[in-house]
Amino acid sequence: MEQFKGTGVALITPFTTDKAVDFEALERLVNYQIDNGIDYLVVLGTTGETATLSKDEQEQVRAKVIEVNRGRLPLVVGVGGNNTQVITNELQTGNFEGYTAVLSVSPYYNKPSQEGIYQHFKQISRASPLPVILYNVPPRTGSNMLPETVLRLAHDFENIIGIKEASGDFEQVLALIKNKPEGFLVISGEDKLALPLVLAGGAGVVSVIGQALPAEFSDLIRLGLEGRPREAFERFYPLMESIDLIFKEGNPSGVKAMLHKLKISGPEVRLPLVRVSDELQQKINTFVGEFKQ
């Protein structure tokens, strides 16, 4: 699964001022990633505000990304939830032509046991027509998929090829990297921990800031994968403020504010999310103006 090493980005879903999906902006966004060194794209994840998109809109977004991409980059599609039967039905009946893998989040709200998480992904593995990347994000799901559960899944199911790990616990990251089977991908789900994860033996990142600053962020991850830590950190430190800024008032409101300043897409989000404050927008504008000089 070499195609998922490096920098992937979790695409936003751009909206117009009346909250409709902005397909022109989505086209600009996809081309911006491709033109600036991103390695693969993740469609309809959390950053894409998938929970607020209708099924028709989700299908339209998936189709538009395939159309614009034209086979240039691998595509990963988010298919996850907290109702195992609904997700397995979607995987068995959906059309996934044009996509290379599925990203599936650990069940949220239900707070299953580790055995429940294992059994959920066992069903996902059996139903999926594509390789599966697990997604562990305890701050959003309310439960942590522990390394022993991840490793059990990695050993038991060949089509479970990796994990996007966003627990924020670097000891947990190291346990995964140390004990994973050959070829299993440990991918950072947190921009600030992405470079240390890569230097420890991880595969890369599914990034949010990389979407706004794709050339700069993908370059430093590439340097990390090449074993050039000093150069990589020299590129990373100037970006640290931008990561703080885009997450200060929530994701994807922050990265949409930065993409708005970059004239890629607008700042609109759908309720219950709201646009960033005028104060934060100004700070983001100032950062971009100084960084891009």
C-alpha cells in the first residue's frame, strides 16, 4: 500500500453563501492539492462535514472528485458510523468505482467495548469491496480503539491495511508502530504529531493544514520519510502557528477560513458548525499574508 504513504488530505466540502455544495470550488480545491504535491485525497470524512450532507449530495461529491481527479491520485472515501448493519449494507450495495480504499471511523456515541469495536470492524472487513483503513479519533467518538484491538484486526484481516490514529497519545502510536504486522500503515490523524510519527516509522498523515498549505506540508512529510529530520523540522516549525489557528474554533471552520483567504473556497459551514470569529479570521489572514511573502 505504498500509495498511502506520505500526505493525504481530508477534503472539506465547500459551500456557497446559501449553503449549497459549491462544486466549482471543489474542483479548484482538488486541483490545488494535485498541483502542490499531495499524495492522495480523502473524501467525505469528518472534515468534509459528511454528517450534514444528504445521501444525494454525498454521491455528487464523490462523483465530482472522481471527475476532477481523472485518476491522478489515489482516492479514499469515508464510510463509517455507529450502526454496523447500515454500514455493511452500504459497503455491499454502493458503487465505489474510482476509489482505492475506505476510511472507516470507530463507532461513535454507542461507546462499545474493545470486543464490540473488533466485531464491528470484522463485519466491515467482510463487507468491504475495497481495502479498509481504520480511523481512531476518541475526542469525537467517545471511545478509544486500543492498540491491542487494532493489532488483532490487522493480523486477522488482510484487507484492513492501516489506521488513521488521532488519539493524541504518542505512546499509543509507538505501540502500534512497534508491534504492527509488516506492511500495515500507521497514519497520523493529527498534524502536529505527523512528523514525529513518520520519524518513528509511521507511514504519513491524513492532514487538515495540508489542504491549505499542501506544498509546504507534503514537502516536510516527504523529508521525514526520507530520514532527513533536521530539514523536515526546519520546514515544520514555521507552520506550527497555522495548525493552532485552524483548530482554535473547530474543524473545518478554521481551515475553511484559511482557504477563503487563499481564494480557493468560501468560509461557509453548515449548522451546528459556524464560521470562525472575525478576530480569528483576521489572525489567519495575517498569518497567510506573512507566510506567503
